[in-house]
Amino acid sequence: MRIPRIYHSSSIPLNQSFNLDDEAANHVGRVLRMPIDSELILFNGDGFNYPATITAADKKRVNVIAQKQLENPVESSLNIHLGQAISRGDRMDFAIQKAVELGVAEITPLFTERCGVKLEGERLLKRTQQWQKIVISACEQSGRSIVPIVHPAVSLTSWLAQDTQELKLTLHPRAKDTIKTLAAVKDIRLVIGPEGGFTDEEIALTTQADFKSILLGPRILRTETAALVTISALQLQFGDLA
């Protein structure tokens, strides 16, 4: 039986009992209903796994002891920062979840002309928090111990203007280059457009910001599919997908 992996937001001491944070305790105690002496693997984003045992539990608290700190060499050597145009419904959630499973290091939600989603103030804050929870859940499922950051949502223009030394990539149905024609690289900034695609003005902005257009294939993909396929292809070509 697979041992559950649980994210704990604070430091994890060794060989001394401590209470899991509220989110972790609720998941272990109320969702999984794990009894005393059950085994867990804890992680807190520092890159390590912490095998642990439940020593006490009730409706509000779960007490554990972590026995040791183990290296967890599952992070990709390819550092990808995904700029994902915000999409409707659960498509954005899907794109973020799969990007994390595939090894991205950072995610920035982007407001574009055709994103079709109006988020601001408290509503935007709640969505950003929800996206970060999706990231954590994807780390629990995929075995990652470093938690990618979901940056605050910004406009496409602002994100394109950020100073970076990464290889900048965008998709274009008439591009001449493909992922196979790119030189070997380790740091990539990838921008994925909205459901309706970028406007001509936005495409011009990516060119001005030195983003290289690449052709993904002969078919037009949905925004969440485009992110998934592009990251997979990059990991296959330059990263750790076999």
C-alpha cells in the first residue's frame, strides 16, 4: 500500500513529536482517517522527504514524529517558468496541476486581451490561494518535495517586460522553428495564450520582448492542452522524461 505524502507548511523537527498544521491535520484525520501508528511521508518544500508516524490524533489535531530526513532527487534539471493566460472554469486548474506534475518551477497567471475572466481584489486573492493549493496537491501526488510558486497574476505586458536571462518561448502556428531545432538549454520562460489566442498586438509584444516563436505541430490545441504538450516536449528534449 502506498504511504500518503502530506505537505506540512512549517519546519519538520526530527525525533520529537509535533502537531501537523491545520490543513495537513484535516487531510490526515478527517479525509484519510488514518489511525495512530500509521506511516506518512511529510514534506515542507525544502526538497526533502520526512518519513513519520502518527502518535496521537483526534478531530482537531494530529501529532506525529518524523524519524529522518531523506533526499528526494525527483526535480527536473530543466527550469521552466510558465506564464499561463488565465482561462475559464477548471481549465486553469488543470493546466497548473499538470504543469507541476511535469516539473515546472514557477507559474505566473496572466491577464490577456482574450482571457475572458474578470478577477480582482478578494476574488483574485482566493483564486491565487486555490491555485497554490492545487500546486501542493500535485506535489503530494507526483512525489515532488519542492513546491513551485504561483506568483501573483499580472498583465501579459508586465510579465513580458521582466528582466530575465531565460530562453523565452511562445507558440505560433506558422513558426519555422520547433523544439527539436532549439539548442540545449536549462532555463526556459514559456508563455501560453488564452482560449481565443493572442491578439496581433500581443504577438508583436512577445516578439519585441525577444520571445522565440516555435511550432508545436499541425493541429491547434486548447490552451490547457498546449501547456501540457509543450512542457512534455521540452522535458523530453532537454529534461528528464525518457
